Amino acid sequence: MNKFAIPVYQPDLSGNEKRYVLECLDSTWISSKGRFIAEFEDRFATFTGAKHAIGVCNGTVALHLALVTLGIGPGDEVIVPTLTYIAAVNAIAYTGATPVFVDSLPDTWQMDPADVERKITPRTKGIMAVHLYGHPCEMDALAALAREQDIFLIEDCAEAFGSRFKGRHVGTFGDIACFSFFGNKTITTGEGGMVITDDKTLFERARHFKGQGLAEHREYWHDVVGYNYRMTNICAAIGLAQLERAEEVLAKKRALAEDYRKHLAGVPVQMLGEFGEVSSSFWMISILVPNAIDRDPLRQHLAGQGIETRPVFYPVHTMPMYAARYQRHAIAENLAWRGINLPSWPDLSSAQVKHITDSVRHYFSTRPG
């Protein structure tokens, strides 16, 4: 049980989730076969505008599967933002490739294309664009770099279901893209993920690897070292029900962001908005406090009011397993030390938003100095 009266996130399961799951139970199709898997994949591909979609058991394995599908491995480098959730970097490490960290842009918080260009070497095999907290990366610049350098572009859309760059859904700019459906994502399957691509060969390779490398036309014959990354019919059933209400949920998230923006007016914090020709999913309502010294005391103050928050992700280059070579990424570090995620679930009421923002306002009006 969450001890907070206002948790940072909670899923909305008020659609057809229960009905579809009961159908799985009644039919006994509860594992990786059943009607909901193909239907969820097809509907997801249509929603994002991709040609192909492959359901998997979580977002992290989606990333690993995408990299394996592209043939990335030992000796290769993959450029990745340091300001990201750890899964993106770990997936690169799983393949034996080397993650190469880049800094962030101060306004969008996304990876800096100029730093990406500086970090490209003869060993660079791919760029992993992570659409952090739902704001799209600068995809024109990143796609152009990938084309010019003849390297792969992988999109991590774990936090960006529903986000668009110049009218196109994120995940459709690169060679292959990945989504997460963890319980705190905009649409959820409990645990689950999706890989999308427009390339039929990559689609067939990903489907092959995710199912233990089982040969298509020979029973129990395996011709590659594969993985058990399959999605269950139950998860797909929940995902399909969630997808049916996706536009409604995304509209609520946008209204929530506007509500926060209105109530935070005059408070000395900076809310992550939208920059450029983009539409953010506003997966998390994220703010920056003026000074890093304020972050933890503000979070403690909010906790005392029954409000759960999270810190912005720690830059991965500062974590022990990736810190052997000293690096500085000043913008990412500054964002990380000052950043807070506020409660962000779509059915948060205006009264709750006002309570949260009034509590933030009260902290700054009463803090010493």
C-alpha cells in the first residue's frame, strides 16, 4: 500500500481490462498465445503509424531486443544521453557494446545533438534517442546525423507514448523503437513492452530472437541463440483495453499539465513544457527548483503533506558501474540535482493539483533565506 494520500502515479483500469482478462482466464489462453497479442500489436502499430509492432514482456527487454536485432555487440559504441533511466544504458551493456554518454539541452532536457556529433567515432554503431519524461528529442538533427554517418538510430519511447515531433509519433523516425508498459506508464500492461519498426527484415529478426530463436517452419528447431521475451495474452488484453482509451488519457494528461502550469504561476520553479514543433505526452510533470539545495527539503515538505514525489533520474555516468572514467556533463548534472517529478496520473483532480502547488508555494514562502 502507498503511504501517500497523493501518490506520484497510479494506473486507470476503468475500461475493458477486467472483461478482457476474464476472457483470457475463461479461454485458458494465458501465456504467449491468444487473440489479444496480435490485436494489441496491430492496434499499437496503427496508433503510432509504424508498419510493424512486436509485443514483449517489458520495456528493458524491448531495448535489448532492438539492439540484438540490429547486430550491435562487442566492439561497438552506442551514444546515449546520461540523463535517462538506467535501462537504456544497461541494455547497451547487455550486448557487450560500450555506452557513450552525451549531455542534455537545458530547455527540453533531451540529448544534445551537437554533443552527439562530437562523440561519433569509427566504432559508433548507433544513437539511442531517449524521449525523457515524454518530451520528444530533436529528431530532425539526430536522424540527419544517423543518415550522414550511416549508423543506426534507436528510439527509447518508454516515457513517450502519445508524444509527437512535427506531427509524427515518436518511434517512427529511427530504424527501430521501444516502448514500456510498466504500471506507471501512460498506458500499462502491468509489465510489458513493444518494439516497432517500418523495416520488414528487422521485424522478422526481432520476432525470431524474442521467441527463443525458434525456426519458423521446423518444430522445436532453434537456429540462433534467442530469448524468452514474449508478452502474455493477459498483458496484451490489458494493453488493448488501455489503448482503446488512449486518446482520452492523453487529453487528460495535457489538461493536467495546463492545470499545473496555471497554479505554479509565480512560484520560483521551472516546469518542463514543450519546445519547438512537438506535442509532449507529459508522462511526468517535472519541475526544477532554483537551487539544488532546495530539492530534498521541498520533497520532504511535500511528503509531510501526503504528497509523493520522485527525484529526476541521476545521470548514469555518475553511477559506480559506469563511472570508471571520470566525466562531466554539466547540464545533465544540473537538471538532475534540481529536478523533481510531481504526481502525474491523469485523473488527479484540480483540487489535488491546487493542494500540491499550494504546498510548493508554501515551502518557498517560508524557507529560511
